[in-house]
Amino acid sequence: MPLGNYGVWKAHPVKYDVERQARKPHLTLYFRDNGGGNSHAAINIKSGDQESRLVYWVNEDMNDHPLETALSGLKTGFHRLDDSDTEPDPSGLRLDYIRGNLFDVNAGRILPHDIHRPNNDIIDVLEPRLKQAIYEGAAVYIYGEQYHSKDGIHNVHMNQGNTSIPRYSGENGVFQDGALIFHFPETDKWIGLFFAFASQAVHTSEDEGRAILLSRVTWKDLLLDDLIENSVAIRRALVNPPQGQQQQFVTLTNLTDRKLSLARWKIRNSEWAQQVLPKGAALDARATEDFAIPHCQLSTAGDTITLLNRDALKVAGVSYSSRMQKGPIVFAG
């Protein structure tokens, strides 16, 4: 079943400790909020299964993601985010690594937890950013599951696509992933740190977050074996057409050297409205084309755009904010 007490905790980090020799080591982040005493977050730095390594992604610029607006209005403290099953999250706060377009999937790295050389393990990724956040008095938004004791939070990582250990498979669910998101007030900069286990599935079912057996692709497969999932990229989107101009559209580019059929592929927004591409839709090798999306209205207040293939496997995803509205929005990549 999904996590029982999933939510986001807004706080201010004060210190941290690192376990280096434990069987399942954690980095413990201590933080304070308006409640007074320090609470803590247990952040996995090693998996408990045979594939012990973690995957991490760093999004150094989350200022243009719709999540920024949703988080900005939160008061300090823990905010429980009720299970929305497979429906879009009305609060805009729940995280989903597969469906939320939170980072560039292919920019992930798989690292062990502690190698005795600089800049080559997961601790080397975490420590500089935690030190900076503590020094600058940044706000941290910790996503995960609150302990029953209410004094801390864990499962600060992807919580779906678990396959290797049965007891973890029971925690699968959509829109319940964990992460660390920091806001540095002096520069108004938002960055996100996202974690998964190398053995977790890249594609998951939309009802329960289970691994899709049709795909059988794990993060280890995708990021180490150079399996290319992003055969098509989302290059542009016209969200706010000039008066009298045609309707909204999304521009797709074929990244391969062969013609691709896009028949029955889907373009989806954050509300899960979707445009099913027609039977004859296709892209020639390295070609770019605009596709009208009358059944998938994109919000001028910020939205996500996800491209799914005919088997409902995610191929590409982007996001934009309300500030990116002048003419077609161009996405990097």
C-alpha cells in the first residue's frame, strides 16, 4: 500500500551527521521549524538490496517549475499530503519522479555511498549543498514519510518501481516520492536534490506505481548501459497564442536516424488531460514538427508537458512557469 503519512516538511537545516560504516547507512539532517526543538530527516545514502548504489539528480534551477509557486506559500512545519490515488494532485505539491518532470532524467548519476577520494560518491554530492544551506539560512522542503513519533521524516527518495525486495514493493505508489528542495532567500534560488535506488524501475503503472514488466528497465539499465529512452524530445510549446492565431501546440523532435511512428502516442498536462496523436502521426529522421493539442489545454499559470509512447511509457517531459509566456516556450536539450 502507499506510504501512510506522506508529506512535505518546511524547515531550516541546522546540522547533519553521516553514517559511513553501517549496513544501511544514512545521512541524518537535523532541522528546526516554528515548533521549537530539532527534528531530523533520515536520508538513505546506500540501498539495502544487492545493488547498493543510489541514483541522484540535481536540478540547479527550479525557479521556473510550477512546484516553486506551490511551495512558496507554505508555513514551516509538516504538511501531510493526502493520497490522491491516480488523480492529479489538486494542491500541486505531491512529487512524482516519473510524472512530475522535476529534472532531466538522463542527467542522473549512479554513485556508491563512500569512496575515500574527493568528488566521487553520494556524500560528496550532499555535503557542500547542506553546508551552504545551513550557512545561508536557507529553507529546506523535505519530502517523505513522517515517523509515527512525529519527530522526523524518512523515505526521502523515490517511492515507486520497487522490484528487488518484496517489503519495499508494498510501499509503491504514485505521487509520493521524496526529495530535498532548497530555497536560498538572498538570491531567490531554488534547487532540488532527488534520489532513487539503482534497482528501481524507470517506468511504473499509473494506478499503483508498480514496475511495468513490459519495460523491465531500471535506473541502472538506463544510466549505465546507455539505453536511450528519449528518442523524441519536446522542443517548444505555444501556451498563450496571440489573438487571432491558431490554438496551442507542442513541438516534437525526432532524435534518432530513422523515421518514427507516433501513432497513439500521448501528450499530457499536469491535470492528466491528454492529446492522443492520430494514426498517421510520424516524424522523419531528425525531423521537427508542431502538433496541435486541442484536448490537452496547457495552463498559462505554469504546467508540465509529458510525452508517452503507445505503451504509456514516458519518453520525455518538461515544465514551465507563468513567467515563460512570451511567444513559444523553448526548452533546452
